[in-house]
Amino acid sequence: MTLEHMEFGAAGRPKVLLLHGFPDTPHSFAPLGEIVADAGYRVIAPWMRGYRPSVGEGPYHAEKLGRDVIELGRAVSPDQPCIVIGHDWGAIATYAALALAPDRFRAAVALSVPHPLAFRNNMPRSPAQLFRSRYMAVLAAPVLGELASTRRDYAMIDRLWRCWSPNYQLPSAHRQHVITCLKQSMPAPILYYRALPQTMVFAARSMRKISVPVLYLHGETDGCVSPDMARDQIRFVDSLETRTLPRVGHFMHAEDPDRVGKLIVEFLGRAPAGTLRSGRCAEHVRVEDGGARSCIRAGL
């Protein structure tokens, strides 16, 4: 597995993994990454599987994504549990990793997307959410998904950013990062949606209880996922703190990194340091540490 990444903070500090979602890249995490790094952490923000320049091959269901996160954590922090922060599909990967290897993680933060089983349970009660989620069926459809998302210079991607974070203007520089990445990566980023059935089967089988402490943050004006979709997710997470942030939408880490960063840093300060209790040490094949952007290769 090869994951190229951005990094923030000095080496030797506790490690934090910062996982992006769709349609995004690690660049939107840069302000938040700096805030977390300034609080005393080493932050690693990879391009997720299927997003070039990271490995492009699938599958793209939650179990595979979770195992990617575990191996990345082992590569950058073989002797100590790390922290993971995930947004959107990065949140799904976070829940999966916590369920598969809880000893590898000290604490976690999930942004904008609740536990998959909470989403599954709450969605049928909400016609508004069913309408919001119609894009998933479009993206998951063979041929149609790629055509719909790429036509007219990726107009659908612009529309998703506007609808999901209605009070936020996507900077042109970051839009260029997103569109360039998607052009190089298609159709892999939308195949996450085609793998949703496998993701939900895995969630029902293996993600029923998470023991790692989790902070869940959701934007009040999120146009992608209603805050109501997180109702009763305490059923699936032993230790859960939930905050709904006013005046921000789905991409809250880009809209208001100061407020999001403050909540995260305070939460991490309360989380126990933790030590590895079990599990093998990773095969640390190679870490190329070359400034703000470098490459991690970890054995799967």
C-alpha cells in the first residue's frame, strides 16, 4: 500500500491521522492540521485509497479503508497508539479502523458522518435525508456516475460543495486541487458509493460496538447529512461526546478550522495517553520524510 500525504508538526510527537472524504483532498485540512500540530502533535493527512497520487486500486468498502488506516497508523507510530480524525468517508474509515483494531488508537474524532448503523437506522424516518442522499445512487450507477460527476467541468462537484456547506465559498486554489485529483483518479473516488452494500454488511457484522473514545462533530447547516442522522449513535460507541456546531456545514474543518480545532484539541487533552496492549508491530517498509508532502509505504 502506498499513501502519499501532507504532514504538519515536528517528528517525535504523538501521531494524528487526518482522513479526508468526497469530493476532497488533504488540502482542505491544512489549517486544521496546523492547529493540531501547534498543540503538540505530528499530523499525517494522506490522500485516501483511490485518490491519486496514493494507491488507486480497490476495493473501496469500509473494511478495506479501515485496514488502510490501521496500517498507516502502524507505519508512522509502531510503538504507540495514534489518534485518528476522519471527515465524510474518512469518518467511515475511522469507525472501521476503531472496530478492527481498537488497541491501535488512543482516541478518534469523526466529522459530519455518523456511525454507519446510526445512519442506517435514522435515514428511513427522514424523507428529507432520503432526498439529500439521492446523489449516492447517481454516483454508484455504472457509467452514469462518472458522466454525471465530470460533465461540464465537474459542475456536480461544485454544486455539492455549495449545497453541503451553503455558507462557505470554496477557494479557487482548493477547487483546482480537488478537480485535478478527481481527473487523475476517476472512477475510483465514486466507486466508494458502489461499494456501499459491502460497507453496510461489514458495519452490521463488525462495527456494532466501538470502545475507543470518540468526539463527534456535526455542522448545523450541513446540506449533505442532517445532524438528526447521528441520533442514538451512543448505542454503537462506548464513550462518545457529540457537538453540533452552528453556522457551519458539511466541510466544517475548512469553514471554521479555529472552532473545530479548539474542540478537537480540548478533547485530545482529556483522552488518556494509552499504550499498545496487543497486536503485532507493523512491517515499516519505508517512510520518506521530505517536508510538507511525502510518501508512506506500509505492508498490508
